[in-house]
Amino acid sequence: MDPISGAAGLARDAVGATAGAALATGLTAYAAVRRDKPLHATGVVHHGTLTVTEPSATGVPLIDDPGSHAVRVRLSRATTDGSEGRDVFGIAIRIGGDAAPTDLLFASTGDSGVGRFALQVRRRIDDGPLTTMLPMTCASGSMILRLVPASDHEFALSRASARGSWHPVGLLTLKPAAGDTDEPIRFDALGNHPEGLTPPTWVRLLRAPAYAGARTAAPHAKADGPSRPARPRDRTTR
């Protein structure tokens, strides 16, 4: 290994571990006060289809192989419980059954070279793009995924390297939810990542403590579901 690259990697991991510990402390305290999940406590779950229409050669079967996948998709606000006002929005996708799931998590961000890594506050979930924000690694290098609102209940899926241009992948189509319906789904982007797409060490060090702290502080909160009814309006919650 190149000594400079190795040192840079160790420094990046150290920053990830430090930031992860600080984030975990903050989220644990906030969850204890709320007696609920600290983030994305309320949401709405839709059933739908993820259709891959643009085959590629990234080493990630989900992205490379054309076809359709049945999915459950949760739309949510990060911090607010109502359906009005500005917030960071999230889209969580579960592909496959709960026994062997694949999970993808998206948050409202920009999509420029820098903006794709920065959260954005909006009034509606379909006011702009959402990305997986933290890059993962695959056979072809780094990868980040993006959802862009295409029409009512549809989002275009695309991929890029950490700073590269976007390439189309397919379409996420949601079925209208039956009322303000949430489900007890525990999404896990670290443990349930797609085959061939792996979170790098620094991402694991950043996210894992926060996940564990939030779950420990609010053990009785509905897993990825609210302790009070979510009341979305015009698709403003997940």
C-alpha cells in the first residue's frame, strides 16, 4: 500500500470514528428526551416497484441487471411530526423480504459535486433530489445513488461516482398509500447493503454508533414507525 494513501485512509477512519461517537451521543440524548426515535420518527410506507432499465457494469447486480423488484418505500421527515413546514426529508427503500433484505437510504440533498453530500431543508419531499449522500465502494470504484422526482409517485434513479456525472439506472414507482400508514420496518443501510456495494470503513465508523445509540435510547419505539400517527400531506413524509 502507498504510505501516503494508507495514512490518508487512517486519518479518514479516525475522523469517521470521532464524528460517529459525537453523533451517537447527541442522538442518544435526543432520543431519550423524545422517548422515540431521534430522527425520522414518523412516516408513511408505500409498496411499489424499482425497475432497472439501463444495464451497466459496476459489479453491483441490483444496478447492472435490468428487471423489476418489488419494494417497500418509507417517506419521512427527519425532525418534525406534522405535514407542514420545512425539514430534511428521507426515502428508505427495502428490496426483498425481511428475512434477507436489501436497504437503501436517501436524504434530501443537492446533486452537484459537493451538494450531493450536503443535506437540504425543503417544504416538500419532491422539491428536489435525494441522494444516499455517503459513498459506497464497488468493483468499479465509488458509488452514490440519486432519486429525482419524475412525476406523481415516481422517482428517477441514477448513479455516479463520488464526484462524477450522473448516469440513469431506472425508475422507482410508488403505489398510493392507504391512508397515513406506517409499518414497523427497521432499515439498516450498513447491514443490508446491496451485493457488491459496500460501505467503506469510515462510513461504518460514522454511522454504526449513531444507529446503536438511537436504538438503545428508544428501545420501545416502533422500528422505523411513529409513536403517534404520521399525517402526511401531498407526499411530504416518507
